[in-house]
Amino acid sequence: MDLCVTIKGVSFLLQTGMGILGNSVVLLAYGSIIYTGPKLLPVDMILCHLAFANLMLLLTRCVPQTMTVFGLKELLNDPGCKVVIYAYRIGRALSVCITCMLSVFQAMTIAPAGPRLSRLKPALPSLVLPTFAGLWLLNMTICIAAPLFSMAPRNGTVPAFTLNLGFCHVDFRDNLSYVINGVAITWRDFAFVALMLGSSGYILVLLYRHSRQVRGIRKSQGGGAETRAAKTVITLVILYVVFFGIDNVIWIYMLTVAKVSPVVADMRVFFSSCYASLSPYFIISSNKKVKAKIICASEQDQPSTDTQESNDK
């Protein structure tokens, strides 16, 4: 195994391991909160769903990608490829949609109560689950073409207009199908990112106004819970937009060539998965409920470890 393959394999392995661990911890923490306490707040429900979408993305894309990099062949047959690629496309789409939903929800939560918002704000918690259902249906419909063109790798050269994912091929047959699929996905992503940026910009304006109004009152308190939540949302949006930009620069390049180099495809997979791997650690560091559950679990485990060590002595 040459140095380039080793570096690529280790990079994917670290990214995949960190991402699966981080998102699993977030989901387990929220599961513990649901089990031991009252139902989740709307923002927590959105963050929990975001962790699930990111975990789904990592399991269906980065895990087989990592196994392929290390030389494992014939991982999936044709039906397996169709299921995995479809699940990956949905997970990737939900990641951007739920991040957008989080930004919009937070913007509406901290916005001054006007004539319309005063009636809408009390209804926001009841709209979370229907919005989840709508996003799932939307993306399951948009991504329906993915399994139609997915297949296990064939021996020989890769045909034109085929995305070589290593463990699977996505063969679009002709240039028209290839471009239509790419444009549809790109427009969906750009629409949600534009809405995400607009709501995040509005949040920044509100935070700036709020900081000027309470500069002398709450300076020692560091701001309220809504302010902390808004800052977390802004951080997640910035993180997503950075990697979204890199991902789409590579994707637009891929749409302009008939045969895509495996190195270029691997680069796109890595950068498009960075958000799914890093975002849970921002959630853990900024969300007091999740952090408290992790600390509580570690403290509960510590006495049993100390007892075992004393018994061994």
C-alpha cells in the first residue's frame, strides 16, 4: 500500500470514527434526556434529528468508502448499492435541510413579537414534527433517481457519465440525465443554503441589537439561553457553508467532465462529510443538557472503575 493510499485511508478512518462517535453520543444523550426527564424542547428535537441524519450519512457513505480505500472489494451487489446510495442521498439532503430548519426556527424564536409572529410563535413547537415529515417526503422524492442509476462496480473501464464511488457506480447513461440530476440536487441545496444564510444574517442583526441594548445590564451574565442557542446555530451554519462551498466547487467541476477521477471523487466525499463529523462536537460543547448528561455518565462510571481497582489491590 503506497503512501498516498495510506494517507487517504487513515483520513477517512479518522473522519468516520470521529463522526460516528460524536453523533452517537449526541443521540444517546438525548435518548437519556427523553427517558429520565420531560419531552425535548423544539431546538433539542432539531439537533437530535440533525445528529441522526449525519450518522445516517456517515454510515452509508464514509464507512463503505473507508473499506474500499483499504482494498476491500465487492462490498455490495446491485440491490445493496441502490439501498445504500438512496439512504446516503437522503441523509445528505436532510443534513442541509435540518440545519436550515434550525436556523429559521431560531430566527423566529428570538425575533421581536409582531402582529403575525405573536400568533405564530406559540404554534412553533407543534410544527416541528410535521416539518420533519415534510422534509423526509421532499427528499425521498427528489432522491428517487439515485437508486435507478446505482449498481455494483463492473469489471473493465468505467463508462462515461458515471460516478465511480469505489464501492458502487452511479451510471447516468447519457449527458442529459447526468446534468439534470446534478442541477436538481444543486438547486435544492442552494435554495436551502440561501434560506439558511438569510435567517442566520437576521439572527446576527438581532444579536447585535440585543448586545447594544443590554451591554451594561447583562455583561457579567454572558447572555441568556436564547443567545447561547443562537450562537450555536450561527456556528453550525458557518461550518456547513464552508464545507458546502468546497463540496459544490468540486461537484460543479465533476458536472463539466465526462469521466471523473477517483481522486476528485474522494476529495468531494471527504469535504462533504466534514460537517457530519465535526458538528456533533459543536453541539456537545455548546449544549448544556447534552454536556451534563455526558459528564453525569462519566461520573457514574468512575466509582465503579475505582471500586474495581481497589478490589484488584
